[in-house]
Amino acid sequence: MKIWLFRCIAVFIPVLFILLLEASLRLFNYGEDYPLFINNPTHPDYVLPRPDIVKRYFNQVAHTPRVSMEANFFLAEKPDNGLRIFVQGGSTAAGYPYGLGASLAGMLEHRIRATHPTRYVEVINTAMSAVNSYTLLDFADEIIEQAPDAIFIYAGHNEYLGILGVGSNYTVTGSSTATLLFLKVKELRIFQLMQAIYLELKKINSSSSLSSSSSSSSRTLMSQVAKEKDIALNSHIFAAGLEQFAQNMGLLLDKYARANIPVYISTLASNELDQKPFSSLPAEPDLQQKLTTLAQRIHRFEPNDLLSEIATIHEQIQHSQSADLHFTLGQLCARLEQTSCAQKALVQAKELDTLRFRAPLAMNRIIRELATRQGVTLVDTEDKMRQRSSLGLIGNNVMLEHLHPNVSGYFVLANAFYEQYFASLTESQNTVYVPTNLAWQRRPIIPSEEYVGFADIIALTSDYPFSPTPKPVVLPQPQNWEAALGLEKVQKKIDWLTMQKKALTQYNKDKNIPMVIKTQQIIADALPHDPVENLRSAKNMHQTKRLAEALYYYQRARRAGAMNIDTVIDRLEEQVKKIR
């Protein structure tokens, strides 16, 4: 009996010590909590995703990548008639480089709100640059607490080089099991203390840490994120990235299934036609020479004379491991409008690109398999992008660089989600289909924002991996007042809200009513706690007979403190009930 008592005491003492240490650290406010959602300091009725949530994964500011989640607000208490959709994913889901207006949440919120005239619709963005399936999984429980009616997911490009990715500089361990454990213990104060001690010791032993961090502060995230720059097709690390994605997404979907929340998950698209491989094994000299000769002959002969030769070379190149070789062949086939040859070669070039910023084909196979689960719907964005592209080859017609869409491409992405979402609705839900052309006209992004995005892409592509060394960022001269306004924002002379308000003033002067309505709506959405801005948007909608949207902004204005609008709201509520 005494032996068992001593054994229990021997076990209990270290456990008690750990509990007391954890409690003491919390008592003295050591460490940090980083909840996904925080209160809006301006108005208690609203909460927002925490902009600096990335700090959750990094113990020191110097080691934290410069990414943030764009502020977007939703009600702290979901209304009885509320309909909430949360968006998860990386930079594409977040609308990079344009921002929230081009994101899935931005492109879809107004359209889905018009689809459900009697519901209080909120489409909330939790997507952020550089994150992958670990972050999506880590956010899930907090998202479930907010009572979502659906989840939209566009993710998979960052499994290798994103935060916690298998080939990333921003990772904690090479083990998937250890990374999942890290996600569970990262907010324990004891763990944060151990992290801090380890990093201090590491700093002492690394004399170059200060100089390297300061020299890289002006570089792009893409230039710093890749630790593994050569991940060969079907290599151990390649397989680990796929396994990581399949495992984490499976766990994520399990959580949503247990909560009975429907999920819409999308296939991935990237630039095949106009983005050369970032990293390639050397091309076989004889095959490279044949392609060079063929390219020269295309200028001198009728294309039909070269078709048999193209087929022969395609056959010879099949087993080459050179991404550059396949890319060159794919572009030649595209010039000759040989669709099958072009698509096979360009896709293979992407597959063989060893710098894994673009998801491989296998990622879409995993997504399609995940979408066979009960309660999960496939959104085939890749197919929609191909339908929008000549010869079915995704290129600069919908993409800005390797994988971020232009505004047209972002609309294709959002429209793919909308069509699948609307198809899942029942006739009894009092819904209104919003046509594609109308949704495009009302897209919540103005030309000044497009210029800002354009400038960001020039900066991105002036550094690694698009350029071996950083190049000066040279912006073209603005051709109109909207671009000039965007340039002011790029040069940090004005902030985003000032840019929007200046644009609104000019649109009013020009009597450009559609842009006045759109810009005022964008401002009101950024400031849901501002009664004046929301009342202005409500009146704009009311005057143009957009009754359901008018009701939404009147209700929001009243919640923010606007007076003497109860009668208008009551009348609109009766009118909106009749909308079919």
C-alpha cells in the first residue's frame, strides 16, 4: 500500500509543479493569447477576425512573416434570420493583391445577400496569405463557435512552402504529428516560455541572425519562405506535402461534419501557359536543340507541315524530367493550336517545377476525393478557368502571375462558388438568382484598387523567384485620375479609406451613379458601426429599387445609432417579404 502511495506522490508532484508553473505564468501575464475573433473596439455589436492572427504561430516578432488578415466585421450575436458563411484558404481566397473586394467573401457577400432577401447575410473572410491546411484546421473550432451555415474553402497551393509547410522556412518541425501537437500546446504559457528560451539560445549561437533579418526586411514573402527549393516530383518531401494536405483536410471536414455544417471545397487553378517553371532540371541538349530548330521553322513554314514533327518530339520528350523542356514544347503546341499536346506538356512542366509554389495535379485529386464525403460539395474552379481560356490553357487571361487571378479570374472563382451554392438551395428558401452579368457589374472593387494590386504584382515579380536578384520596382505613369489615386495609396500618401472617399467625391462630380453606389457601399461595409455611411448606402439602394439591400443598410444604420428610420424599415420589411 505504501509503495502505491509513494508512486502516486511521485507522479503527482511533477504534475502539480507544472500546473502551478502554468498558473503562475498566467497570473503574471506572461505570454499571449491569440483568439481568431476579437471585439471591435469601435462598436460592441461587432467582432472581426484578428488581423495579426499569424502571431499565434511565432514566438518572436522578428521571426513572424509580414502577413495579416484584412479586417471584416460581423455581428457578435447572430440574428434569428442570420445566414453566415465563412471563407477559408490562402492568398487567393483572401483576394491578393487587390484585397477584400476581390476575395471570395467580398465578391460573394452582396450577391448572396441579394439571393436571400429576407435573411441577414454575412460572408466572413478568414483567409490569409501563406497559410495552409494546418491553419485551416487550427481555426475550425473557433469558426464553428460562430454558428456558420456553410464553409467555402479554396486552399492547397501553400502545402509545401506556406507557414508550417513541409518545405517552408516558417515551420516548427518536419513531423506532421509534432506539428499537430504544436497546434494544441502553442498557447500554454510553459510552452511559450520554452520557445522563448530556445530562441534566445539560438540567437546567441547565431552571429549572423541580426544582419540576415535586417537585410531581408524589404524582400517579398515569396523570396524568403522557401527552405526546400528543389522538391522533385514523387520525392519523399513531395509525398509528405500531399499526405499533410489529405490528413489535415480530412480532420477539418470531420469537424464540420460533426457540427452538421455544409462545406464547399474548390479545385485549384494556376497559370500554365504564361508562367515558366521557377526551377527546372537541365534539359537534354539534343531535345533542346530539336525544339529550338522547330521554333525557328514555325516562322518559315505553314503550321500544318510541322504537326507530325511536333508529335514525334512530344513522344521523345515524354520521359524528360526537365520542366523547361516541357514548357517550351507546350508553348510551341499552343502557338500551333494543338490543344492536347499543349495541355499535356504545360501541365507536365508545372508538375516538374521543383520550386513548389503551385499545387501539383495530385492536390486536385485529393480535393475531388474529399468532395465525395457527405455534406461536402465540389466547386470545380479549375474547369471554369479552363472554359474561360483559349484552348483550355489557363494563362494571363485570368492570372496575374503564377497563381493569383486578375479581377476577371477572381470573378470566375467567385461565380463558380455561387453557382454551386445556389444549386444546393431548395425552392422553399425564398431565394432570388442573381445573374452573372449583374454580379459582374456590381463587383465590389474600384479601378484605384486595381492599380494598387497591379503595383503589388510588379513588386512581387521584381524579386525571387521571378528574378534571381531583386530588381528596382518601376511603376508606369497613371493614365487617369483613378490610377493616380491608386498611386497615392501605393506611395503611402493616403490610406485605403481616404482613397475610397476621394474616389466617391470624384464619381459624384462626374455623376457616375453606378460607381457612386458601389463606392459608397464599399465604404459602408468597411464601417458597419458608422450610421452616416450606412444610411447613405441605404438611401442609394432605396432610390434604385434595390429593396433588400436597402433594408440591410437601414437596419445596420439603426444598429449604429441612426434615428427616425423605424417607419422606413417597417415598410421595407413588408415589401421585401414579397420578393420572389
